[in-house]
Amino acid sequence: MVLLGSLLNALFIIIGALVGRIFKNIPESMQQTVLSIIGLVVALLGIQMGLESTNFILLIVSLIIGAVIGEWLDLEGKFNRFGQWIESLFGKRAQKGTIAEGFVTATLIFVIGSMGILGALDSGLRNDHNILITKGIIDGFMSIILSSTLGIGVILSAIPVLLYQGSIALFAGVISTYIPSEALDLFITEMTATGGIMIMAIGLNIAGLTKIRIANLLPAILMVGILVAIIFPFQ
């Protein structure tokens, strides 16, 4: 079952988010301190990922063009409006802003990164789900922390994670057939580095140090793929 790893990853996120709500009543001052620590740790993770790049020009160009496209499309606004629509379904039972913020933040953290792509490819090509299960455990623990501080909206991030990784797993055979392994390795490396910059920005936002519209940077991932396709034949 090629989707087993993706399903388990989504399930771990859901369980973690539900467990995290048990700790929702911790004092606000403690929540702020914990959020700041989480933000700094996430930022450090992003820096480590960003340093994996072997072509910083590609990294910079991808982020700049991606940011322009994302701002034009207003992806951040669309993410937030979706979260706010979910909030409206809960009415007064949902604290204002928590569902949208939790959904957007958790989705970006769980989707960006190489483990999702590599794990989904392993699931699709070799029916090996170990990477996605490992990622799911990590995401589950992270969702406990995020849910306890950002709200139940974290649970909704399981949906894009399942769709994103599941699609890669289902089309893994096509990907391996038409994309040379060297080009795929280059894409994963640069995608990880580009995603690392976004992860760092997410961490700084969580810590309250910046207010970067992270979702508007998502087209940079697509730009990495396009630029890799352009430069790979010349390497």
C-alpha cells in the first residue's frame, strides 16, 4: 500500500494535535516563553537546511521570483481565509485567530523539507515507509507543542501533508522514469536549502521577531524545479 506512510504521517499529526490541546490551559506567560524557544529552535533548523545549498545563486533567484509570484497571488491571504472559514464553522467556540495561525504555521513546517519527498518516493517505488513513519513521529511531537500554543488549527495541516506526500508516492514511478537521478538529487538538495530559508523565517515569526508572509514564498519551491531543469543539462 503506497499511501501507508503518508496516512500514518497524517495520523501522527492528528494525534499530536489532539494531545497538545490537553496542555492548552498553561499560563500565557509560559506559552510565550515556550513559543519563543520553539521559534529559535525552528530557526536554527532552517539555518542548517539552508547551508546545504550547493548553488546560492539558484537559491536567491528562486526565493526572489517565488516571493514575487506569491505576493501577486496572495497565497498567505488565501491560507488565512481558509483558516478563518474553518474558524467560522466553530463560531464562538474557537478563539479568534488560533485556527488560521495554527493551520498555516503547521502546514508550512510539516510540508517543507526533504524527508517528505524522499519518504514519499520510497513509499511509491519500494513500498518502504520507514522515512515517512520517522517523519510522522517527529511531526507528531511537533504538533503537540504547536497545538498547545497555537490552537487546534494545527490538526488541519494533516490534510495538505497527506495530499502532498500521497501524490508524490502515487506518481513516484513516473518521476523516476522521466527525471534522471542526478537531477532529482540536485532538486532535493536545493529544495531543502530553499525550504530551510522558509523554515528559518517561520521560526523567527513564531518567536515574534519578524512578520514575514511565509506562504507567499511557496512558489520558490516550484522555481527551484524549473531552474534545476534549465541548468542541469549544462553541468
